[in-house]
Amino acid sequence: MTPETHGSVAVPVRRFLFQGSGKGYFVVWLVNILLTLITLGLYLPWALVRARRYFYENTELSGARFSYHATGRSIFVGWLCLLVLYVIFFINVAYQNVLLQLCMMGLFLIFFPWLITQGLRYQMLMTEINGVRFNFYASPLRAWWVMMGCPLLIIIASVVVFSLFVTSALSSGSYGAISVMIGIGTLVLLLGIAIMQGVYAAQWFGMLINNLQYGKLKFSAEISMKKCITIVVLSMLLFVPFIVLVMVMIIPSFITMSEYAYAAGGDPEQLALMMGPLYGKLALSYLIYIAGAIVCFLFAFVKLRAYIYGQLALEGNIRFSSTVAMGRMFWISVTNMLVCGVTLFLAWPWAKVRMTRYLLENTHVHGDLEALTLEDHGVQPAKDPANLLARGLSFYPAVL
């Protein structure tokens, strides 16, 4: 614990700690894989619960560790319910029962967000620290708007604008105008996607945080949609130089390849010999593209994480912060990918633990935790068929 001074008052600052190890998680991971293979996948719900429990039980805050009380049986029952619905849908497809297919798809679109939020609620109710459990409840209408309504509306608007640009370009009859208009339309489409992601992030985390409780204490956050959109748009702009560099490398290569194909006269062996030097350039351009995608994603992740945690508060004057750094995240991500690739993913447990430890140890809690009045909310998980079904979706990611 390190103190932080606000005016004349010293505020305690604690960070999360991860006490697990790559070796410890490797044993859990290996047993999970073997039992899942032996049971032809039936053990997978128990495997997922065991993996999550390992990380929870090795996460520590101020000397106390989290615990996770979900059971593989609960997840398995939810998956069985989902499987039954899946089989019923494909029976209708096989018998060309269009009306029932449309009804099932409509019900899915209507109720899927609610099932996700109920699955999240089950996750929270099963998570505990200091003998006090978490809880989450969001309005079904709010969940539908955040997860379905708003994203679909933005996508439709972006596609309509893109279509208008393309139609206008094609009607002009000029190749130069067509190229310019399609280019502008594509940028508008990409901007629409960025806006959709920013709006979704702001609404999703706003809904999640402002409906989350720790015992009877409530979390809160004021999430700016403009800030989230700005972060996502900037992350996509970071991708542009990589795309330009890739295009500069591969367009001449494709032109050269077409010339070689013409010169080879259909002889595949001669064409392969002529194109040999180009393969290295194409492979390099692909690696540059992958590096750009990683930079784009990590920038958005790091900046959104810092902003969201900076806005997060818990009743009792408890605040949070994230000090995850872009450079360190890039190094950990790339080296993890390389090590996993070289070891045929045998090093995955080590990579997972390494990333988890870095994220947790750079997540800080500001405030006097000992002064909080802790009292469990007393809410128990619902056991009706719909909630049993929702438990099958309880591994939907909830946090950054």
C-alpha cells in the first residue's frame, strides 16, 4: 500500500496482486484439455469454471483474495438448453419451416441482450471477496438498446451513406470520379464503424458500471461518449500509416506478378521461379499489417482502460486507476504470440498468467477500504428456465 496525498489528506493506494504462476496454471490447463478431449467436449463447462476459479483465487487486494462459486453443472445445463434450441432451429431449416425460423430468429434478436445481462448477473453473484458478493442488474430495454438497437442503427446509417457515395460515383461515368467517391465512401464507412465502436463502448461500460454492486455498495461512472469515440477513431487513424505502407509494397508486387504471369505463358514452374523474390516482400507486408492491427487494438484498449477506470467509483469515496502502458502491452502481446507459436501453444498458460499479472498489478484502488461498511445483498441466483439458459452465456467478457 502506498499513500497518495489529496490536499492535506493522505489517501491509501493499493494495487491488485496476482499470486498464481505459469507452472500452477499449466497443470490446471493441461488437465482441462485432457478431460475435455477424453469426454468429447462434455467436460468443457467444468474446465472453464476451473480456469476462471484459478485466476480469481489467485487475485489479491489488500490481503484478501477473490473466490468464484459458479459450477460446471450450471454452465452445462445452460449449454444443453442452448443446444436444444439450436437443434430445433435446424430441424425447421431442414423442413423449410420459414415461419418458425423467422420467429426463432426474432426471439433471439429480442432476448439475446437480456440473456447476456442475466449471464453477467450470474457471474457477479458467484464472485466474492471478504465474504461479500457482487451483483448486477440492467433494464432489459436498456440492454437491448446498448447491444442491438444502437449498433444496428449506426451500421445501417453508415451502409446507406456508403451506398449513396458508390451510386453517385457509378452514375458519373468518370473513372477518376468513381475512384474518389468510392474512396470517400469507404472512409465514411470506416468512420461509421469507429463511431459505432466508440458509442458501444461508452454505453456498454456505462450500463455495466452503473448497475454493478459490491454487497450493498454501488459502483458509478460518468462515461463520455465523445471521449470513447475519439479514442477509437484515433486508434483507427494509427492503422492508416501501416495500410499505406502495405499498399506501397504490394501494389507494385501485384503489377509485377501479372507481368510475370504473361511472360511465363502459362508455365507454372517458370512462373514460380520468376515470382520467388516477391514472396518475401508479400510476407513482410503481411507482418506489417498484423503489427498495425495489434497497435490499433492495443491503443484503443490501453486508452479506454485508463479512461474507464479513471471514471469508476465505489460508494465510500473509493476510486480506481489504470497505469497500463502502450509500449509494455505491445511487448508482452508480441512476445506472448511468438512464444506460443514456437511452442505450439504449450506456453499459453505462461502467456496468460504473464498478461494477467501485468494488468492486475497496474490496476489501483484509491481510498480507505477498511472504512467501508461491508454487507452482503442477500440476492440469490434465479433458477427459472430462462435464467438457467442464460448461465450458458455467463462467460461473456465484462471488464477491461
